[in-house]
Amino acid sequence: MKFNKDFELDLQGFKRLAVLFDQSNTGLWEMKPDGRVRFFNDAFYAEFNISTSNSTIEEWIDIIHPEDKVHFINEVSVHEHTKVESYKTEYRVINNRGEVVWIEAQGVATFDKSGNMISMVGSHIDITLNKQYNERLYNLAYIDPVSKLFNRKKLFDQLNEDSITKRDGSLIILDFYKMKQLISLYGINYYQDVTRSISNTVAATYGPVFTYFKISTSKYALISYEKHNHEDIKKHSHSN
């Protein structure tokens, strides 16, 4: 593969290689020190609102998910200034249809004798399906399907981890003990509606400093690692 002044990799040679990567849902790119970027694999990058032949790092940043932009910018900055040759990171971008796409980005930089970056080349891999699959597995293992809160297994795992790390916190158990009687009288639909209502009420009462778990038909557990006034906690508990 030949080298030229503007971009390190010969365009025709790189395009031949890009055809192979198209089959694996992977995009190839090269970035210059001034932020100019060339994206190869038109089939991959056609999903995004960017120019493939005359683009910039800012144009790519524009399509990164708002919650991930700062992380991405910091990663690139650290990579450039620490002179680390390779890096790997994950973040979300938005495609042309407004959908979230998870990207695994890998890059390798080359530097001159003075430590200045000459160029950076790398790949973008669409890992959305893997992320969705792992999320489904996580939800099956740890999320209560009705309340959408963490379940009993997640509570036990959390307490076990806290025991190992010797992390201090507050644990509250709430028991809406009449729930079983009401279910027997009014049926499963009533249970689902009331469970959602109770879950929302508990979260609104105790606030975001607690993590919430539904551990049985009638019981909820709350964990917080912040300091609390125990009298205030008692008042909340009695009000429920």
C-alpha cells in the first residue's frame, strides 16, 4: 500500500481493503493533526450525516450522542497528548434516521521524532446488536418486569459487593403487607397497576439518592450510600 502527502494510506489500496470490511459492518477512517478526516467504506458511513471524502473531526462529534460527547473529546485529547500509539473506546452516535448506534472505535497514531502526531488511522465497528443483547440479558437477570426496578437477585449481589468492599450505607425495607390480600380479591391486573403506582410513589418520596429494589410481591428495598438523618427516614417510612 502506497503513502502520499495528504493521507498516509493510498486511496485505491485502502478502498480495496474497505470492501472486505464492508462485509463485517466496519468503517475505516484516517485523521490528520489539523482535524481533517477521511472516512472509507461508503456503505458503512452512508448511515450517518457526514461527508466521507472531505470531513473533519468536528463533523463526527456533531453526530455523537450528547451524553457521550465530552467523553469522546477527552479520549481523543488524552490519546494525542500522552503519545499513546493505540486506543479503544465505545460511545453512541445518531444515524440518519435518528436512531442510536453503538460504536466501538479503535485507533493507532503515528508520531514524528518531536512527538507531534503525523496521523491516526482506525476503525469504527457497529456493536449495537451486542449492546442490545447484553442489555436484554441484564434485564432478565436483574430487572423486575412489572415495576422496572432492580429485583431481589440484584439486591443480594449489591449487598455481597458492599460486604466485600466494606462500603457503608443505609438499607430500608418497606412492606406493603396488604398487597397479597388485594391481589387475591382483584386479580393480577390490579397487582400490575398498583405495583407501578407504589414504585413511582416510593421513588418520589425518597428521591434520587436511593437505589430501589422490588424484592417480593409486597416488599421493596432501598439503598443509599449518602449520610441521612434517620428521623427523616422514619417519617418517610411511616408516611408510606
